[in-house]
Amino acid sequence: MLHTEPEAFGAVTTVTELAVTVDDLPAHGPSPSAVTRLGIALQMTQTLRRYAVPEVYGFTNGAPLEADPELEKILTVWRQAGFLLGNHTFSHLDLTRVSAARYLADIERNEQVLARQRPPGTVKYFRHPYLHDGDTVKKRTAVRQWLAGRGYTVAPVTVDFQDWAWNDAYARCRLRHDTAAIARLGASFVKAATSHLAASVELSTRLFGRPIKHILSLHIGAFDALMLHEVLAAYQAAGTRFITLRAALQDPVYRIDPGIGEATLLVRIAKVRGVPTPGLSDPPPELATLCR
């Protein structure tokens, strides 16, 4: 576990309500040597429970289970930790690149995987891979109507610091046993996590004139598992209160239609309203070159 100083980064100055969600179960990104997929899941669930993060939804793609049925143990571990599973399509499809019919068939195929792990009465949530919900109004409307007809609620995102971008660099640096580089990755990861939360809080206040209930997207990757403690500790120190996805979605903000787009809900609304989005920067460029 790396240790950083959360007070060195951007801080949220008021209490922020935040639902934590995790994408791409059961497997995301490279798995460094001596790090198992099951180990990643166990580490993440243990950290989430340590910080009493409630009812974390893991948005699931069933395709990896075809290549390795043992990965279903990760879904079982997730459920045994008291967390829940959402639909993320079977094959992690991009709706801007496929037809609505193919996309919907993929969602339905994934439902067969989730049915084995879903307790009766569980609220059904869906998240679009890449946050892409269609490149045409017709396609977007067809998917949303189909989801609503089958009892799904779409789970948007308001806080996304592209955590997935660190996993490849971490795998390379771990292979080289470059502890100094891994420490740099850790510092930049926590800085991005905290600064993006602060920027999202600021942007929501600009847009709506009040605090909103936020939704964070993370991924079930090796570096996420390593750094989750640091991120949650930094969030907590900055005045964040962890809530359920269901509680977050009760905020009227999530009833706003942001139109077609490929970004977080806040960024899309800001674009429509012509509001600038400072502080929501891309991951550091060095992630592409570190430890190569």
C-alpha cells in the first residue's frame, strides 16, 4: 500500500455526498505478476467495507467468464461482501459503434450472468460502457426505452478521473520493480482523484446553485485496488460522506436530459449551457511512457 498526503491536493470544503461504483467486473486491465484477479477483488471489497461504503454496485461484463469460468468467483466475492451487481453489457460494447439491436441483445445476454448472482427484489441498474449512450437521438431513445421497459435505471457518472489510465503503467513499473515510479503513480492518482472530485463539486454548484449527490466511477484494476484506501481516506478527510447509488439517484439532477454525448453528466450539461469545466484535466502524459 502506498502512502500519500491527501492534504497536499485539492480539497472539498463542504460535506459532499458520494456514491462509489466500480466498472468492468470481473476483470479490468493488466494483472501484474503475483497479482490475481481474485486478489484484486478481495482487496477492493475489503477496503470498501473498511470505509463503510454502502451497497457498491459493480457494473459487470459477462464475456470474460466465457474464457475463464473461474472468474465468476469474483462476482461471488463481490456479493458476499454485501455489494451488488449492475449490467454493463456482456461484451463492453460502444453504442456509438454498433446498432441499437446488437447493443440490446448484448445487454440481454449479460442479464443471464447477472441473474445467477442477483438477490430477488434488487434494483436493476445499467451503465453504458465508455459513458457512450448513442451517437443519434433515435439510437439513444431506442436503448433507453428498452431499458426502462425491463426495469433498468441508467446510472450516470458525475466524477470520473479516468482511473483506468494508471493500470498499464503500474503493470510495467511493477514488472521492473521500480518502486520510485510506482510512488509517482500513486501520488498522481490520488491528486487526480481529489482534484476531480473538487472540480466536479465546483462545477455542480455553478450549474445548479447547490450541492448535488455525486456518483464516482472506478474500475476493478490492480492499481485501483492498491490505491483505493488512499483515495477513500483523502475523500473522507475532505468531508465526503459515502452514500448508496439509490440515494444519489434521488437527486433531481439525474432527471435532466443532457442530450447526446460521451462524457459525465455534468460535463455534458455544462457543454449545453456553455459553462466552462476547469480542473477536469486528462491523466498525466507520463502514464504513456513511464517504465517503458
